[in-house]
Amino acid sequence: MILILHIPYLMVLLEKKLNELFRGGTQIYVNYPAVSNLKLELPKIEEQQKIGSFFKQLDNTITLHQRKLDLLKEQKKGFLQKMFV
């Protein structure tokens, strides 16, 4: 059996599952029996790719809006400097 995985999707899924298994306060550990019995339900590769693509596009949109916000903050700073000169 060949198992095909879309890495960005797999990373999100693993992070979620491992967060459920973490134990401890400041010293976090995962015990072997919990990890050895970990079962992941994986959708077909096409769905994994669509999910991964969605999150990548979302990250890109957030990055673009952050850049725009940074430029607007700089513009505001410039306007305020001109007002009080």
C-alpha cells in the first residue's frame, strides 16, 4: 500500500493530535503508549491538497494585509510629523 500525504495538511493534523496528548506543566512529555496508539484519519490526497492550498492562500492574504497595515502606519506617522512641524 502506497501512502501519499500532503505535508502542510499533515503538519496541521499532527500538531492538533499531539496537543491532545501533551502531559505535564512546565515540563511537557508524551508517553510512548499514547503515541504508539495514535490513529490519524487521512482524507484523500486531493482533499489534503485543497486544504493545504486554502491555508497557504490564507497565509498569503494575511501577509499582504500586514504589509498594507505597516505602510499605512508609516504614512500616518509621516502625516503626524508634518502636522506638528
